[in-house]
Amino acid sequence: MESRRDRFRSLIKDKKLIDSTLAVIHWDLETEAPKEGQKLLSEMIGYLSLKSYEIATSSEFLELLGFLKKNENLLTISEKKEIEELLEESEKLKKIPALEYKEYSELTAKAQGIWAEAREKNDFSIFENSLDKIFDFNKKFIKYRGKLENPYDMILDDYEKGMTTEKLDIFFNSLKAEIVPLLKQIKEKNKDFSSVINGKVDKENQKKISNELAKYLGFDFNRGIISESAHPFTLTVNKNDVRITTRYIEELPFSSIFSTIHETGHAIYEQGISDDLKETILADGTSMAIHESQSRFYENIVGRSKEFWIKIYENLKNNYKFLEKISIEDFYKGINSVQPSLIRVEADELTYSLHIMVRYEIEKGIFNGEYKVKDLPKIWNEKMKEYLGVEPKNDGEGVLQDVHWSCGLIGYFPSYALGNAYSAQIYNKMKKDLNVEKILISGDMEKIKHWLHEKIHQYGKLKTPKELVEEITGEDLNPKYYIEYLKEKYSKIYEL
């Protein structure tokens, strides 16, 4: 038993080293790599992805998993969970031909550069062929794994265990039924608070504030860095090397602020995973929706609260000079102004989930044969007009605004909306344990981070989303807390 266990741990270490190397290359590809160097980096990603695939699907590895599973009474709780996760993952991977897996890994690595060029030139046709191939690969992989009645369900399940289109349709319909009427009431008030936060701030001042905010929230710079990219993201090499990016737009200085706060939420989760899991495959967030619950909690529930800014507002005004004569009350309304907009990452908290619905319905439509990739700019614009009453003038502010599809992250977008709901439900419980308003005013952010570490972060993938949420809140995912939170907050701001 011990020799088998030691060999298993040795193979896991090999796989984790390869995957960590892949993470560093991906980081370089999306932040610093010169354009002419991207082809080789993409090939390196394809090569190393194949090596990781070969370990996970090798006869030796599968035999070890089978042996350990049969002797699970001799395993620790974390080892049992690790075997369970690996068996499921290996089962998926071994059905995909190795060369196709390598080809797909190279395709998504190259596609990110192609997407960036298409976005810069506002020309979807540049990216269309790559995106078509990415969707085709995903459809093919689903068939290899065993076609379901609804193929898209299999992809959704990869990001959130047990999630289906049936469940998501109910979820989104419940949000739509409440958010759309609330949005209509706010529109009728005809108040625009956003003008107070419209100003210009140079990149260096934005960078200074971003770094200060991340540190204030609890990001450990001894175990992480902040860089820049076209689309903000968080990438984990391991819990002691967590890298986040933001972007600095002089005319939109709060873009970097809320992007940084959002990504810091992801990073704090990763840095908070227990050291006991560091050498296992469980050293990761339990699901993308739980991960998004942490980033959306920090970005919105914390970052868009008035209490959070009370202690640090003077420092912000010293760097963002146009705020010098703006009261904190007007500032609070400004950062919570509701205005249907084109860009998801700049969307206000209320309309954000409507942006996710557009993407969800497009993905669902492609998988059920209703839509074709070549028609996406037109479909995108129609849905934006239907749900948000705004229409993109070009592909850059429309269908090309998100990097996710170029990375192969099909089925990821619903995680953002689910994360919003999880965050409000978790916050509802946190308020019963902590005086959150008092903590935010005092600036003792460590107390909030500690609570989240204790309830969520430390467990990594050891517990499922359902187990975590039920243990914390006493019930499964329930969007009513998110709806109540939005209604209470925006009714006060807009005096409804």
C-alpha cells in the first residue's frame, strides 16, 4: 500500500509541476510576451498539455487510482476526495484522442492573440474561424464523453457540478422577473449619479491605488503580484504564487479599481487554501461559481458599500483629484449608479446578470443548433438591445469584449451570475456572525478574510459547492438573498 501511495504522490507531483509550468507560460502569453513570440509559446502549451494528459490517462496512473479506490478505507479524507476527483477527470480525458487534446490546447493558446487583434481592429471576421473551431472541438469532446440529451449540460457540469440548462433557466428567470421591473422603476426616476466619478487619472496614480487596495483587502504581495492585461484575470501557479492583472484606462479610473478588487477576491481565495492540500490536486477553488462568489463579494458587497470607503476615501481623493469636492454620500451613489451599458466588466451591479444572460443564451443556442458562430455579432447586438436597451456600434464593444471564448472557457459565464447569488447568501450568514458594517468602517479587513478562510477558502476542493453552502447557510443555493439584497440597496439609493 505504501509503495503504491508513494508512486501515486510522485506522479501527482510530476503533473502539478507540468501544470504549474503551463500556468507561468499562460501568464507570459497574456501579459508580457512579444507578438512574434506567441507562436512558440502556444506550441509549448500544446506540448506540455499533452504531457499532463499522458500522465492522467496512462495505464499506470489509472491502475493506481483503481487500486487506491479499492483500498479507500486506508486513505485519509483528502486522499479519498483526491482519488474521486482524479477518477472523474481521467475518465473524461481518456475518451479524448491525445493529438486532438494537444491540437485544442494549441488552438486556444493561439486564439487569445487572434482575439486581441480582432478586438483591437473591431473585426469579428478575424476571430470567427478560431472561435468556430473552439466550439466544434467542444461539441466533439462531448460526443467522445457520451452524448447527453442536452450536450451543453455536460459543459455546465464541468464548471458547476450538477448544473443544467433546466436549473439555469429557472435561476435566470427568477432574476429576470425581479431585476427587470426594478430596473424599470430606477429608469423612471431619471437620475444619473455617475457624473461625479467621471474623471481622468493617469496610469501611475491608478496603479498606486490598485496596489494599496489589494493590500488593504488582504492580498499577500509576498505570495503574489499585480500586472496588466487586456482583460483582467487571476492565475494561480500555487498558493504561494498567485498572480492577478488589471487594466488602466485614464478616462475610466474606476475600471481598474473594481477590476483589482474583483481579482483580489479570487486571489485571497487561492492564498487561503490550507497548506495540507498544497501538494494535492485539491489545492484549488471548489467550483467557478464559488470562486466568483468571492470575487463578486469583494467587488460589490464590500467594494461598492459606503462603509468600506469611509476610512480610505481621503487617500483616494488625494490621488483622484477630481473627487476633492465630492462628498462620500455622492461618491457612494456614483459608484452604484445604474445605467444599462455595453461592457460587462464595467456594468453596474444591478444590470450585470443581464449581461451574463446574453452570453448564456448564445452558448446554449450554439450547442442546440439554433445559432451559428458567423452570426454572433448580429445575435449579440439583438440580445443586448432586448435585455439592456443598448446596442453596440462595433464588434469591440460587442461580441469581442470578453476573452473567455478564446481561452476555451465555454460554459463559464453562468458562474458569474451564480457567484452573485452565492455571495449574497453567504453574506447573509456572515452578518449574523460579524458586525460587518463596523468592521468595514474600522478597516479591520482581516476579520472578514479570516471568516471566509475558515468557512470556505481553507477547504479548496475538499468540499463540494453544495456541501460548503449548506454547511454555511443551512440551505442549497437560493437566489432570494441576492434579489433581496439588490432591492434593499437600490430602493434606498434611488428612493423607490
